[in-house]
Amino acid sequence: MKTKILVVDDEADLELLIKQKFRRKIRESTYEFIFANNGQEALQRITENPDTDVILSDINMPVMDGLTLLTHTHAEHPAMKTVIVSAYGDLGNLRTAMNRGAFDFVVKPVDFHDLEVTIEKTAEQVRQLRDTLRAIQENNILKMYVDETVLNFMTRPDFENRLLASETVEATVVFLDICGFTSLAEKMAPTDVIGLLNTYFDLMVKEVIAQGGYVDKFMGDAVMAVFRGEHHLDRAIDAALSARTVLQQSDAPLPAGFEFRPKVSIGVNTGEVVSGNIGSASLKRLDYTVIGDVVNMTQRLQSAASPGQIIISEAVYLKVKESFQCQFVSEVTLKNKAQPVKIYEVVE
């Protein structure tokens, strides 16, 4: 891996000397050197070469000295590391340089073997720091795509040995579908569709998270959410009621010429589900989800719901009738269900 090094020094012959002493490293593309005569020029070189790894800087220079340069680079480019290379090796300069963020200090006249060792040590530190910063950035991005439940599962000590393991758990599943959005999306520009859909999702998901649920997946204009733990059924219905309210009250702006009042149809069901990774470990494509008849039934209940309705089965109704106001809707035949099912609407 090439190390890019910025040399900042006003000595006229230093550039030639550096190129001679490190000619093999330059030829092998191990090192790439760029040069500046003072701190001001160095800042310009850094702007032109933001991937600079190591700065070798003198202290006493015209226009801008090395210690002033160090103040700028340490604050604005924390991933770059500076080695002070100077004849001013007294303790005062050394302490000032270190306090301003210098990584190391080499005293002139330069021992080039020692300088090479210092460059290698500094470059390794830069690589580790950048890897850490990249990992933090990737982790933050990952959190936007993967629910916290999955991330917690991934950090288990035996995670790799249990990739395709599953467990049976008690949970409540909620399907929330934005009614009429598909026909609206056919007429709107794609960028407007995505922006509006994300706005509506954001409103509903906040209510899911507020009740301790997590989003299992987004499916077109629908959301599948899962609730586990104590009182998961009650929390799921509370989230459904809140999501319905905030979506109906949404005043998200629409493109000129469009009128749309968002409503959501919701299905809620509870019981045993199988939780785990579904997919192919060999192809490195897995989806952490819940499956089972409870999940399938939830989707069927949502399909039977009219805009603005929260639909539950009779079994769920019997569990929550004392906590929520519900009313009988009808007896319906759901897809892939042999027997008719009595469904109820949660009113409030």
C-alpha cells in the first residue's frame, strides 16, 4: 500500500536528497512524496492531495512555521499524522509540537534509516486510525439498514457458528400498508415517490420504535414490524393506533396537481413465530426475520382491512377486549385458510 508523504521544508536541496535516499521506495511505489516550502504551501498541497498520510515538517520556515501548520492540520485533518523534522530539538519546541498534535520528532541532521523507521511507524498508525474511522462510518450506515435487534444478534460470541440457527419465540407481528399509494406512485415522478414514501414511513416507524417494536422489513409501501417481550401485544396495538393517527394527520407536501390523504390498513396477530436468519450462508445473503403461520395470518388480516382499519382475529380479540375498544366486522375467508375467520376492528 502506497504511503503519501508531504515534506514541508524551505531547504532548497532537501527535495533532491529525499528523492535520492528513498529512490527505491519511490520506484516500487511504496512511497509517494510531495513537497512544500512553507506551511502555507503545505495547506495548499493538502487540499490538492487529501489522501496524504504523513507530513514531515520543519519548524522554522517563512510565511507559516511548522508549529502553526501543525495547529491547522491536527484540527482539520486528524487522520494525517505529522512528524517534526527540525534542528530545533530543544525540550520547549518538542513539548509545543507534541501538545499541538505531532506524532513524533526527528532531529536534524537527519538519520535517514531512523527517518524511514519513523515513517513506517507513523504510516501504520494512520492506517489503523483510518480503518477505525471507516469502521465507525460503516457501522453508522449499517444501523440505517439493519435493525438493532439484528446488530445485537451479530455481536454474540457464537454468531458465526449459529448463522442458520433459529428459535421459537412469542411475538406480535404488525403489517401496515399505505392505502392507495401504488396508484399515486404511477403518476408521480420517482424522486417524489421516494421522498413522500420515506416521509410516511418515518412517521409510522417512530411510533413502532416508541412502543419497543422493531421494523423487520419494508415491502413496497408496507411495513412489517415485530414486538417481543413483556406486553408485546398491547404495545403493538398501541403502536398501530398511533401510526394510524399520525399518518392521517400528516401534512407532507405533495407535488403540484396532486391530492392525497394518506390512510393505512393494518393487521395485527400474535403467537409463536420462528426467529432467525433465512437465506444462504454460502452466498453470504441472509435476512434476519420471523416466519410462521402467525406472520402469514397477519398479512391476510391486513389485506382484509379497509383504509383506516386495524384488523385482528377473534383469538386476538379475546385477549385484548378488556384493554381496547373493538367491534366485530364480519366472518371472512382468508387466502390459504380452509375455514372462515371472524375478524374484529380495533377502534381505540
